Amino acid sequence: MARKTYIDDTAIVHPTAEIGEGSMIWNWTKIRERAVVGVDCNIGQSAYVDFETRIGDRCKIQNGVSVYHGVTIGNDVFVGPNATFTNDLRPRAHAEDWQIEKTIVEDGASVGANSTIVCGVTLGRHCMVGAGAVVTADVPPHALVLGCPARVVDYVTMAGHRLHVSPADGLPDSDRLNDKKLQGS
Ligand SMILES: CC(C)(COP(=O)(O)OP(=O)(O)OC[C@H]1O[C@@H](n2cnc3c(N)ncnc32)[C@H](O)[C@@H]1OP(=O)(O)O)[C@@H](O)C(=O)NCCC(=O)NCCS
């Protein structure tokens, strides 16, 4: 049976945007020109998906999140409520030639509520950004980062459990990280 796609009556989805099968677009959310949202995603209330951005499959983008042009989101990504992406490193209201700084969120990453992702970084696969963190540098795969500026404090498994290891020891063995298999991996 085909999975049902739901677009709330109050959402504005541009006719050129692609919404994957089984995805849900909730109240007062805007999906702009040529944006692509994968299958089985949940895009919460009052979210904004900028033109030509890509969100992968099975993502959860919570209420109040803006995915600006230049931000690319992989599969199985969780973005917590009111997390903030950016795309202009040195903003000026009067600048006429500002450049987009890209941000990449790799598969399986989670971004905590109310965190800020300063543009130009990659959030590595299955990493976890703690609530309220300000990310200013690349986050390694499976790393847990906290604070302002965000620092690696630990590593987390596929399922999101902390391993309580020293960040100085680097990425733990895959046996310890792979406690869950994701669809499509
Ligand atoms: C980072 C996180 C995963 C840590 O969980 P945890 O291991 O259970 O953490 P604990 O509650 O045991 O706290 C451990 C320490 O980290 C601190 N801490 C926890 N979360 C923190 C955060 N986001 N930023 C800074 N410090 C944090 C605690 O204060 C505690 O410090 P202490 O040892 O000095 O007392 C969790 O706190 C978090 O931020 N999750 C994201 C929640 C979220 O945004 N969800 C979105 C969907 S609603």
C-alpha cells in the first residue's frame, strides 16, 4: 500500500518542490522553489525550507527550524526545535555581494534544540549536537558536542547512547558504535 503524504492546509509548498512519499508537512510551514524533501520525513510546524535545499529520507525537522539555501541534510537526520542554521558568515544588511557558506549535515546526525550551526561546517554522520550548543567547526562522525563554542566531549552510538570515552582517544571501534542498523544503511 502506498504511503500517504500529508501537507497541512496552512502549509505553502511551491509547485516545483518535491515532497517524498509518506512525508508530512505541518502547519504554517513553507517549502520553497525546487526544494527536495525525501520520503517519510516529518517537517514540523512553522518550519522554512529554502529554495533548492535538499533534505534526505526519514528526517525529522522539528518546529521552528529554517533550512536555508546552502544547507544540505542527509538521511535519518533529526533537527530539534528552534535549532538555527545560518548561511552568511559575515552578515551585513547592506551587503550586495554576500556569499553563501555551505553547511552539510551527514546521515544520522542529530542537532539539539535551540543550537546554532555557524555556516561552513560539516556535521559528521551520526554525530549529536547537544541542546543549545553553538557549532563553529566540523563535528566528527559519532561525536557528541556541547557548549559555546561546541567541543567534543564524548562519542555516541548509532542509537544515541554515550560511550563515556575520552575525546582524545578518537573514534571508538565500529563494534561499539553500531548498536543499531538503520533502514537503507
Ligand atoms: C547532551 C545530552 C545528550 C547529554 O545527555 P546526558 O549524557 O544524559 O547528560 P547528563 O544529564 O548526564 O549531563 C552530563 C553533564 O553534561 C551537562 N549537559 C547536559 N546537556 C548539556 C548541554 N546540552 N549543553 C551543555 N552541557 C550539558 C550536564 O549539566 C552535566 O554536567 P555536570 O556533569 O557538570 O553536572 C543531552 O543533555 C542533550 O542536550 N540532548 C539534546 C536534547 C534535545 O535537544 N532534544 C531535541 C528534541 S526535543
